Amino acid sequence: MSTDYNRYRVLLTPLVKANTYGTTVDVTQDVDVSDWIADGGIGETNRELDEGDYQFASQYVFGDVKLLGLNHKGRWSGPEVATSYFPYSRDLAKVEIQFQDRGGTYSTIFRGVTNEEATRENVAEEAVEFSVLSLDSVLRKNTVSSGALTNGMLFSAAIKALINVPRVTTVLTYSAANINVDLDLAVDDASAMENLTTWDALQALLAAANSVLYVNDSGAIIVKSRTDNGGSAVGFYGPQDMFGRENIISISSYNTGLHRAFNSVVVNGEVASESDYSDKFGARMIDFTFGFVTSTVSAGLIAARMLREFKAPKIEFILEVSANDAEGLDLLDLALVDYGPQLRPANGDKLPVYGAAVYGADLYPVTIGSFRIPSQYAFKIIGIKKIPASGTAQIKLRQTGITLSDGLFSSATVGLYGTAIYGTHTYA
Amino acid sequence: MTITGGAKFFDRNLGLYKDGAGISATTNDALAKLMIDISRYTAWESSGSDDTTTETITWDLPTSRTIDRLLIVDHNLKQFTAQYWTGSAWADFSSVVGIDGALVGGISETAFADSTAYYEFAEVTTSRIQVTATKTQTADQEKQITTLIVTKELGTFSGYPIIAPTLNRPEVGKFALSGRLQSAKRGEIFTATITMTTHPTVADNVLAASLFDRDEAFLCWLCGGRRGSPYFQTTIKGFGLDDLYHVVTSGAHAATYVSNRYINPIDLPVSLVEALP
């Protein structure tokens, strides 16, 4: 019999009292996941950095997910019903959606919390539709209170102060060791952030610090620069791969990244610019105002760091792969993409081999297509969208590096197929 | 002993480069991995070799594998041997049967004349295979091997269902202003339909059902190791000795009893589609 895999599981951890969570329950049998292509099952999950074109610093997006709970036994009713999963409140219950891969291993693809105000009862169908909010919703429910941030605090300390509060840490995992900004300057006027939502204050601090925030698969909050995570690169291969490693279903939205390139950055009126890049690509300016920064020196440093990060256009595109191939990937992981034209022998036999083919005797292969992404280019993952309905995932990639010449793997891969060596091999 | 039955089905190639297998050759070592890819258009070829030179290919499987079949696909070798690693030494396979009958003393050929070699042998568990080649079918040519396969047999059809292989080259293109088609044809994709109508052999039905149950791709060899007279008047594409494909079943398993009498044989269509192993 076939192995049981490619399934989804939903785990629920409700509040038992204010800010205190109870036991985790596997509620899969009571959620409409048996037919996961149906409406009302599990929607798409999305995590993305710098989402949106023609800008950056629009920060982390972790999209909401809809769950349809079958309520004929009252499991999804409020705490007033004895059989309910919720002993205290339907609001802010932790939800974890897991995917079981071919090997039978479950891994988390989404974490969120229920939102009572968006919950809807469907009486006729004995069902309850939950809008499971992204974890940043916890951050949106707080405001920055007076005194939480102080003048002279470094950006990193301010970010830690905003995140390390009970309402957040009961839902997400916080560790000071995971908070590392790219540019760490002092907050000049903390009062500028009072009464903002925590999320708005965080976004501003992260933009000024040239850093990003995301939640990893373990539920830990990570703040770091946009530099890739290093280590081994995950490989994505196109139809031309001879070794059967093909795992790219499609490529879309391929572009040079010019929409996200800015060669003139203005922060609080202080300008940082690169004339070489504006000569080449035309003037591309972006403007920021940070009320908590009053020092012109700091404003200049922030502008310079943003310019350094975004002056060079970097290739971006979206890969569609199977859900299995997207498992275990995290934002800012390194990726190698090897996509190129398919080759067929011109004489119907074997392809000519670089270094062995005879010029004048062997024939160039027939190439099918012209689009190519060389394997020498290094990419980092800036978005992961999982689509249970189709069993696929969309991986958004951006070339690494900050100049026009970087963003390459250090050891180039020499292709085996191509032309004979002119001047080395004999004529027929 | 001879090879019996018709179309054969094997587990996927258990020694693929993409799964972590390593392979080396005496000459043109950098090309050796082309023998363990999935392309029929790539091959390893020796360099500076002739019929007095022995080329040795050492193949490290991704992990220790239990195998009972070895294939050397699309090659030009005349004199060659194949052995497996016991853990401490190279050893001959036992109870070997090739496409021309039983072999004595393991896999050792001196006058091989076909394009593909196939061997059935007593099951072994090993992590390495060694192939040595000395002579080519046309004397003193460079040795060439397209694909090496080690695997376990899943089953052989003993009956003769209707098998219709299709080799399609998907086309991409648009009509130009002139009205002519600007198109490019992609590589061949193999598909096959197997139709069992009033099929008398229960074991074939069971085999077909087991293939349907598999989640992984498997190898399909429609000729089953047979070629020429008296088996084939003409060899068509898909039925050649070189025609091995990694496939999966496609569509539903839809067996019916003939005339709805449960004691009757069954009708069973099976669709195969080429897949990544």
C-alpha cells in the first residue's frame, strides 16, 4: 500500500487564563483538512521580507490563514460550551499548521493566533470560520507606552524592549541573542514613538537599522541584516539537468531588480548618493523621515547604509516548486538555481562534451529555449508562500550582494556540454 | 536457463549520481558520472584506449543496496566483466543469466555483440560495483557506456497485454505573421498504455496493481531483454534493448471482471508516464 504522506495537521493551544496557555491539542480531525483543495480548508501561508515593489523596508509579511472548523460537536464554540476546545477564550489561541513530507516527518509551515473579532459562525453548516492571524498581529495589539523607550537607547535595545513583553513572548520565542541589527545607532527622541503601535515602531527602527525581522520555523523572532544565512545552498534545477535533479515547476516575475534599486537615499534631509549608479541607471531616489532620529550625523549614516544595501539592482524572481522541496527552507537561506536550455544531440546520438569533442567533426547540440539562470549566481530566499491547494510553494529569490559584480558563488561550475576547443582539437 | 517473460519492471536505478553515488573511471574520470545520470544523450567515453587497454570503472552506491539486476545500457563493449564488493574484496555474482542465457563464473563477456547488457543474478547486498572493459565491438575504439543501472526486479509480465508506447516531444511555439509556425520541440517524454483485456494471468494483474500502489518511480523495460527473431519482426521505439524509462503509473486503477462474473478474468488498463526517479 502507498505511504501516507503529503498531509496537513493542525495543532491548537488555547489560553487557560490571561497570558497562560494550556496543552496543545491535535485538532486535525475537527478541521476541514481531509479535502485540502476545498474552500474553507487551509489557505495559503506567506512569509516575505521587503514585500512590495518599488520600495524596501516594508518589512515582514506573514499572511493570515483561514481555517474552517467543523462544529457539530461544539468543539469550536466559545468557553461557555462544555465540549469546547477553549476553556478561557477563543481569542489568541495558538495555531500551528504542520505538513507531513514523503518521509513521514512533520514540519511547521505556519504559526498564528486566532482572532475572535474575525470569527464567524455558520449555523446552517455547523461550522466556524476562523481567521488565524499572522504572529505579527500580537505586535500590532500593543502600543509603545511612555517610558518603554528612552533617549540614548541603541536601536537594538529599543527593538528588544518592544519585543520582550509578556503578550509577545507567550506566543513567540524571544532570545536577545537573536536580535542583531546591521546599523546600531542611538535613539535621539524616544517620545516620537510613544503611542505608535509596537509594529509601526518596530518597522521604523528596523528600517533605520537596515535590518529585517522574521519568525523562523521554530517560532523564534529573528532580527538581522539582509545578509544571507550562509552555509550550504539549497539547489533548484531546471529541465536541462541531466542528473534528474529537476525540481523547478515554473519561474515567474523574473526581473533585474531595478524596481528595488535606489542610488540616492534621503533620510531626514540628509542625502547619500552614488553618481556612478545614477549615471548608469538614472536617478532613483527614496526618502525616509524618522522622528526618533534628530542627529544629522546619524541621519547621514542611516542614508549611507541604506544606499549601500540597495544601490545595485539585484535579480529577483519567483520559483514554483513542490511543497516537499520547500520544506525546511527559511528566509535568507542561500539558494543555487541552475536553469538553462535543454540540449539535444544534433546528430541524434550523443551530446558533444567539452574537452573531448572534435572541432570540425562533432556538431553543436540543438538548444531548446534561450532563458538561462547560471548556477554561479547566488540567491537568497526573501519570500516563501505555501499553497496547500496545489501542493506547491512559491519561493521568492533575490541575488545576494550589494554591488554590480558580487552575488556569485566562489567556485564556478564548468558546464560539460558545449563547444569543442578551438585550436586544440583537429579538423575533420 | 534463459530470461523469461515479457515486459519487465524494476525498482528505480539504485546508484544515481543525484542520490549521492560516486563513480570513477581509469580515463576521462570527470565524465564518469554521465553513466549514472538519467539522460540517454550523455555517455562516458575513455581516452586514448584500445583493445589492449583495460578501463576500470568503480561505482560507489549512495548506500549499501540489495540488488539482483545489473544493466549496462547503450555501450560498445565486447569484452568486459562486472563484480560487486563484499566489504573486503571484489566477488563474482552467482547464478547469472544474461540475455543470451546462463553465464558461468559471474558476469564475464568475451564476445558481447548487443548494445545493452542485462544480467539477473542471486541477490547481493553491496555498496560498490566494478566494471572492467578491455575490447570494443569494433576493434580498438574508445570504450563508451551511456548508462549503468543496478536495481531489483519488481516483476515481469508473463502474459502479453497490449502495450502501446508513445514518445512525445512537447512543442512550444507561436504562429508568426507569415502564418508559419515558429516552434521548438522539447526532449522526448515516454508514455505507455498497457491494456489487459480478458487477461488470463492473475500474476500480471497483481503486478499491475502493485505498480499502481508505488509512490516512487520505477524502471520499465518493455522488451524484457528480448530482441530480434523470434520475438520481434520489427523493433519499434520504446521496445528496443536500450529503451529503459523511469515511469510512474498515471490515473486510476480501474479493473473490472469480464461480463461482471467474478470467476472471469479481468480487464485492466494501466497508464505509464515518464517521471523523475
